Amino acid sequence: MNLKGRVHKYGCNVDTDVIIPARYLNTSDSAELAAHCMEDIDADFVKNVQPGDIMVADENFGCGSSREHAPIAIKESGISCVIAKTFARIFYRNAINIGLPILQCPEAVDGISANDTVEVDTSTGKITNITTGKSWDAMPFPEFMQQLIEAGGLIPYAQKKIASGGGPKCGCKCCGK
Amino acid sequence: MGQTITEKILAAHCGKKAVEPGELITAKLDLVLGNDITSPIAIREFGNTGANCVFNKEKIALVPDHSTPAKDIKSAQQVKTMREFAKKYGVTNFFEIGRVGIEHTLLPDEGLVLPGYAVIGADSHTCTYGAIGAFSTGVGSTDLGAAMSLGETWFRVPESIKFVYHGKLNKWVGGKDLILYTIGQIGVDGALYCSMEFTGEVIENLPMADRFTMCNMAIEAGGKNGIIAPDDITMEYVRARAKRDFKVYASDSDAKYKQVIDIDCSKIEPQVAFPHLPENTKPLSKVGNVVIDQSVIGSCTNGRIEDLRVAAQVLKGRRVHQDVRLIIFPATQKIYMQAIHEGLVDVFVDAGAAVSTPTCGPCLGGHMGCLAEGERAVATTNRNFVGRMGHPKSEVYLASPAVAAASAVLGRIGSPDELEGKGG
């Protein structure tokens, strides 16, 4: 998949409380969450973001809480992909699970500035800064995670497993097992 | 080649004799949990898996502890979604308001998490249960939804970092100070993707409450799990609560670690983490004059009876400073009741504190004690991110119950020793 957009750039340790503050966690509605995305560190983000834009951040992106509302808010805001030097582990899982493309590439982060236009090929991991002409290769995903991503996230993967009889055999009537 | 306790537990849950760091495994789960913020999405995703039933009615815990007692209509809807799901699928461990407590204190206290278990929870502080020798880690809602259906999940086996604590603990120094100090040393991503194994003579003598506090904050260093091998202190806690069989694991002497970090506790003072990261720690003597508007004692980090006893010891016969609000929230109903029986609640109310029903509310700026613009709080909670307890221009300083209680009386961050001769 080819993605292309303008860059919103952030520093180290962007935590899930600033991505989506807890005061908005009384809903699971994607659009409501997106309306407050990044509000506490970048009040203009929601006004400025355009569909397809790319978020670039330094180390430990998405640290803190396990709230899946964070990657959901980012995805729903129109961001097509997040590139960071490193991701906090729960955010990393959540992004893969909900189908938000993420790429780990420290060199690219250092070579990209706010408002640059960047192109990403998610199948090869190639990141190109259209503004400067430089390009990089992101760290490849382990094979199992690549399969999850190709399946469209964790739920289609679980669906397949259950449909093929690989689900739990709990012995209750509804399962018929 | 020897294995760490974390590797042994994960191997046992994926049907292997041994696993190696970096290996991707699918592990069977002994307990999966969610709260009122994360469960509604998990329940939706569970439905999307096409499952007709949950993998095990007794191995799912649904704990509405965050925005409860429901702070608004939307929060009430979220708890209703959980309640109806629990009824429909026969989930036995749904905890109703009045019986609920903060999940990471409630579940081990109820004997639902035991040594050797593999646990995931849609809450980042699920790593708390490592204190009883379980492998437990936080995940998101979709992971929980799939796990409620399949009873298993995938893990990348983490590398382990061994922390060895030795020396004698100084006065007023406990588990909270040890973990804040550790995070201050290695940083908020110092243990990213890794298992944090806490060992050494200091840990061997540390009470369970302090061990829970330490493992609880492993996530604040980016850790996948925190873990302490079970010993006599663990067994005393577990035996009184366990209703099922369990297995105890320990690291081999030749287990492989990514890093071994030695910590001399005799040099550690009570710690305070400054805004806006838990790694911004300073020893209490270097804090300076930090005037506070609020002090918060409680949460999954420090809401146990031992924490309340320390707070009461400091507050007894004293008054909360006229410019400070002190909010104390016991972590579970049983702890609340015990605090009443021991006379701790009398001490708190006499001092001028507000004592709240168990809830996560204040810790994450949800309700029961949000901060206004420019306000400053000292808290025994776990995070001091921008806007964590309310307004994005408010500040949170993390500390132990002893320091939070003393600060409430002083009106600024300070030590219980400064109160000597001032009442009490």
C-alpha cells in the first residue's frame, strides 16, 4: 500500500494521555475520539490534519496506558501511518491489531521535518521524503506480525481460527463441541 | 542453558520445554481482564470474531473501576455494556459497584491471580501481578476481545533485565521509592519490551504491598512485565486466598539476562518524580519548595491497607494544610472496611481529608479530584504525564504515601520528619 501525506512531527515519549486524554474515554466512538486527538500537546492538530497525513515521532511513541482509543483516534483523524524511532509495546500491538500502519525507522525520523511531504510503501517498508529526496528502509516486521497485518488485524485472524474449528472447546451447548 | 522465571512461565503456557527471547509464541491464558474503559471495545471485537461463547466463564474478569460509580451517562452506558455481556455469556467475575475495587488490587486479593499464571489485561498496569510470581502484561481492547474468544494470545518472549537490590532501606523508603528510583535510573523506555525481574536481599524482605507497587510500575519503564519469584512472604499471601492449584517458578542460576543492574538501597532517599515523566525523579532533600493544591493517596499503585496505615501514622492528630485538598481512596471495599475497623478513616476525616469509595477516577483525571489550570498535586499514583489528573496546565508529582500525607499537612512537598513536634 502506498501512502503519501504531509508530516506532523513530535518528540520523545508521546504518551497515550496526550494522544487522547482520559476525560474523553467515556466513549468508544471513533469520530468523537478523533475530535480530541493530540489535544493536550498540539491543540491545532485536529484543525490542520488532512486525510493521508503522516505522523512522525521520536522514541517510545504511545507510552503509558493501554487505551486502544489512542491508535483509534489517530487513525480516525486521517493519519495514514505513524513512523517513530521506537514504539511503546502496547501501542505497537494495538496499532497492528486495529490496522494502523506503523513503521520503526530512527534514521527516517531524523531526516524528516514537520510539514515535509513523505511517501511510504507499507509492503516494502520504504520511506521517501519527497521534500528532500532522501529515502530509507524501515525495520521489517517479524513474519507472524506481517501475517496479522496482511489478514487485516487480529480479529480477521481470530475469525479464521474460529471458523476453521480452532476455537476453544468449552463444552457448552452453544459451541456444539 | 538456564531460563528466567518469565521464560519458564511462557514455555509452560505454549507447551514447550523452553523458549528464547525474541521467539513468537501463542500462549494459553489463565485469566484475562478488562475495565469499563477498555471492555466495551473488547466486547465489540469479541462479537466480530464470530465466537458464540467465551473461552471460559471463570477465567474472565470484568472490573468496572475507572469511571465508577458512573461519573456521567456515557460512563454508565459503558458499565451497562459490561454488565449485559457478563450476564449473556455467564462471566462469573463481574464486580458490581459496592463490591468492586481497583482491578489490580482486587484480583490478587480475591485469589483470582496466582503464581505461575499467564495473564493479560486491557489495562497497562496488569503487570502488577508479577509480584506474586505470575507473568502478566497489559494489552489493548482488541487483544482482550480475541482472548475472551480464543483463550490464548501471541507474545514475543521478552529479554529479561535483572535488578538486584541490596543494602539497608532508609527511614520512610519503601517499594514506591525503589521503583521510582529505578525508573529514574533507566528512564521511561529503559526496559522497553523487556521483563523486569526484581531480586536481592531487599526484595526478599519486602512486604507484598511494596512488591505489588514495584511490579505495578514496570510499565512506567516500558517493561512488558515486572516479576518477583515467589517466596515465603508470597506464599503466606497466596495460601490465604487461592481457590485453585498453581505452580511456582524461579529463575535458574545460569539464566541469561540482557543486563544486570545492581542497586545500593542505602543511598536511596524517599523519591519524588517531577512533571511530566515518571523518570524525572529527585531525592526528597533536593525537591525544594514545591507548594501543592492537592494530595492524592490511593490507586492500583498505593491503595492497599499498608499504604493507608502509613498515611494514618503521619496524619494522626494533625490537620491538612488550609490550602490543600487531601483525597484518599482505598483500593477495594475490603480495604475500605479494614481501614474503618482499624480507625484509619477516623484519622483521615479528623485531619480534614476526603475519603472516597474505591475508583481509579482521580489517578487519570477522570473524576473524584481533577486538577484546574495551574494547580499542582502530589500523588501516590503512577503517572505524571501532561494533563494526567486534569487540566493540561496542571502538574503531578509522584511520591510514596508517607510523603503525600506529610505534604498534605505541610502545604508543600516534604518529609514526615519535618512534622516532628508539630502536632500528632
